[in-house]
Amino acid sequence: MKTQMLRTLCMGLTLLVGWSCTKERSCPNPGERSENAIAEARACYESTAAPLTKTVAGREVPIKPLPGTMAPLWDRAVAVVSSDGTSWVDVPIEAAITYTAVRGGLHDHEEGESCGHDHSPVQTVQKLSVYTAADGGQQLSVVTIVPEPDCTVDAAGFSSATGLAGFSGFASWHDLAGNLIRVAGYEQGTKTACVEATGDNRTEIGALVGNTILYPYKNNLTSSVVITKAGWCNICGKSSCKYPNDMNEHCLLCGQYDPKNRPWEKSECICARCSTCGRRVTDPSKGAVTCTCGNNFTPAVCKICGELVCIHLFNANKSDTPVPVHDPVTAHSAMFDEFFGPRYSSDLIRMMKLTDQMIDRDYRYQGNEYIHGMYVLEDGALQSAVRAEARAKMRNHFIRYVKGFVLSRDLSSLAEGLHPVLDSYVDIQTKTEILNYYSYLPPIQIVHGMNTSPYVHNPTPCMEALKYIYTELLNMNVSTSETELGALFDAWEKRAQGGLVDPFI
């Protein structure tokens, strides 16, 4: 009997040990789990990543506040795997764009005047962040870490999952389309707040981040290869590139395919070159140059923007000195063609487009928002007061420039005066990319009505507004007063609102 019981007990122990060993083999150790999480995160990124740019007014521009072309440094990736099956993988990056952060919003004050904010600039740190849910779903984002000016710990050690010991500041996560996902505040390493972006809680987010503004700075990537979706080149922006993402195979100035070591292959470089020896012109003065071969010549510049190298030349047929042949592209180009085409010559319409493009290129700084029909909230300021000031600037701009058209029928003045009006029908996110900074408080339309963006997504209301204003201006003459021009702006604004009451008036 005892022998039988002993035999049974031994068999039970054997089965238990065997089961335990099997379970141990099926549950990888922490190191293996981290490696698996990083491998899965990398596979997700490489199969879905695309250039972090968008087309604005005919130009490819980086999406703010994303890092532009980036090279994830997977050998330095850090994974945090939780017992519930979720994981965070943070990957340091080499980035084409880095950001400097300044707290306190966009308000100005006189020298020596105290406003209660620390406007000291700080350098942000950005990483690629991949979150994996328990069900296997994955979310790619870029985390931006913004330390307090007096924070002494290295923000590069921040983890999306666990934060960073001693860190004071905030972190924000944006998806790869530039949409804000969430922000979290930290004090001495402890998470003090976390706010998910809903679109309706901009004030709460602004308070958490201290109305921080991010200013981009362009870098040169040191990595020779940037990993992204197969077949797409982040450098030249083409899916048919022979050497995608290899910086050694591209011109360092224009970014186009340039096989330096294989002269028998056709280069796609768009830089101006010497007509005698073919050497690239790098002098930014855009004047007469003397090539090393002794040839004296003046390189051709883009007839659209006046630059030696620009986006307009990317698809042009190139010779030694490429000449663009197409018109500038702006958000209002098609409307100018349709409405003014039957009324004026193509040269005059092209002049209007050049003016329109110039505004998008030159008026993108702090204080220029009203020229694009929008405003940004300031820290602690009453929204109605900020909007009223922006509206007054927009109205004065309209009066000043359409007056030039009334007096001399100058179409350039008309295009400049109409710009903030026509921009009122352009999606706010598109216009935001024009600005040279990023605000966690998204810009708001000055004219808020049912016939303007974001309530309409077709050109009809904008075309009707253009027709209405142009017709009224044709009935005016040199005796027309600024008061009458202001009344025209007011009448257009009323029509644009279409009966919808602006909640911020």
C-alpha cells in the first residue's frame, strides 16, 4: 500500500515539474519579451511609415510638430512590457527637424516688463513611440519631451511608459499625421496630469503645457540610410528611386537622385550648373559667378520664387540651367483661373497667383495669423478680445489693399486684399502648416460662420464671396472712402456667417 502511494506521489511530482518547465519555455524571460516587442514595433513602423509632409499651397512642407525625415535608431530602442500584455517601445531618432520650446504663448511685452512667465527657450527631445495594446493593436506616434527651464535631468532618458526620475515638464504624443493624441505633465518624475485631446478641450491642454510654442530648426541627417516604407524615398520623395533613402546617392543641396560615382547614369539633380563643365552652382547670392573652369555666367533662377533650388523645379525638364514653365500653385489658384480667366489675360492672372504665393511664403510668423483669416489664443487672455483684435487687423488689411484696386485696378493689390477673405474658406489645419511655429492651442477662424471652413468642403461659398466682393468693388471709384470699403468687409462677413451666431463674439 505504501509502495503504491509512493509511486503515485512520484508520478504527480514528475508531471508537476514537467508542466512547470513547459510553462517556463512558453513564457519568454523579460529580455526576450523586450526584444520581441521591439521587433514587432519595427515591423509595424517599416510597413506603414511614409514621409511626414503635406502639400500646402503647392509645396511639400513638414508636418508640425513632427521631425520631418527621421532615422529611427533601433539599436537604442527601449521597451517596457507590462503583465497585462501591453507594451511601449520608445526609439531615439535622428531627425531633419528639431524643436525649441518657449512657454507663455505668443504675447509680446516691452523690454523689462514682467508678465509672470519664464520665456527661457529649452531644447525638446523627440522619439518614435509605438504602443501595443493587449489585443495586438498598435499605435505609432512621435513623443515630444519638453523639460522645464530649470530641469537638470537628461530628457533623452524619458519613457512613454514610466516617465523619468527627476523630470519636470510635459510630454505630448502626436500621430504621424500631426494630430495631437494626449499630453501629460510631470513634477520631479511624478505624473501629475494626463489629458486626451478631444478637440473641445484646448483650454485644458493649453494650461497643462503652459501655452508652449514650438519653433522648428532644420538639421542635416548624419545617417546614410533612413528606414521607411519599402520603395519610398524620404529624401527625393519618389517611389521609383533607384537608391531609396541613401543620402550618398542624392544631391545634398536639392535632395534629388544624383549618382556621383556613376557619371554614365542620368542625374536628376535640379541645381543650376555651369554650361561648360557641368559643375553645380552653390553660391546662394544668385548673381554672376565664375566657375572653377573659368566660365563666367549668371545661373537661371526659378521664375516663380526667385531661388536657385526650389520645389517648382522638381518635375521640370532640366538642362544645364533649368527654366520652370508652369504657374505657381496656391490654395486659390484654381479659383483665380475660373473666375478671372474670362476677364483678364493669363499674364495678369499669373501675377495675382505670384502675389498670393508670396503672402503664404512671407507672412507666416507670429502676428501674421490674421492675414490667413485666423488667430491664436494667448495665455490668460479673453478669447473674445483676442478675436476682436485679429478681426480688426484682418479688416484693416482688406481695406488697405482693395483700395489699391479701386484706385488703379491693380490686380496684385486685389489679390493681397482678398487673401484673408479667401483663406477663411480654407481648412484650418492646412493654414496652420504655413506658420513657422507650432502651438498646442490650435488657431481659430476669425470669421466663424456656416458658409466658411470647417463647415463647407466645396468651393461654391468661396466663389460666391469672390464674385460678390469683386462686383461691389467694380462699382466703386477714386471717391470711395475707407468707411465704404470697411462696410463691404462687414457685409461679406455677415453673408459668410449665414445666420450662424459666432459663439466668440
